[in-house]
Amino acid sequence: MDSLITWLIIIAFYAPLHYLLPLLVLFITGRESEVVRRRLMRRAVIDSTLSLVGAFVIVIYFVEQGMMLTAMLILLLSMLYPFIGIWRHRREIAAQADAE
């Protein structure tokens, strides 16, 4: 039972950061039109979800192996994936919007 509570606490603190930081970056740095910004936000949420799920699968494996430091580093590094996605998709979507 303690293990389940621990994982719920980790998810409760980690998931909001994982989703909100990329969206905050989009609001602060974005100068795109509303349509482009919505598409970027949608992609950021998808990228965040994929990296969150993937990271937790890997982290659970490492925790079961007793490698807690490695598991926490993977959680930290997985937060970079949505930012890479924003950078990559911002150029793609902006080019598509200019073509339309």
C-alpha cells in the first residue's frame, strides 16, 4: 500500500509540471497566430503525454531494480522531450501556416 501511495504522490507532483511547463513556454515565447498556437499546444500536450507514459514505464522498471537515482534522472530528462517537440513543431507548423 505504501508503494501505491508513493507513486500517486510522485505522479501528483510530476504530471502538472510535465504538462504546464511546455505550455507556459508556448505562451511566453510564442508570437504565432491563434490557429498556429492551438496546434502547437495540442502537439505539446501529445508530446507530454507520450513522454510521461514512456518515462513512467522505464522508471517503474528501474525502481524495481533498486536504481532510484537513475529512475529520478529519467523523470527529469523526460521533461525535455516536450520542449524539443515545441521547437521542432513550431518550425513545421509555422511553415505550413505560411503556405496556406
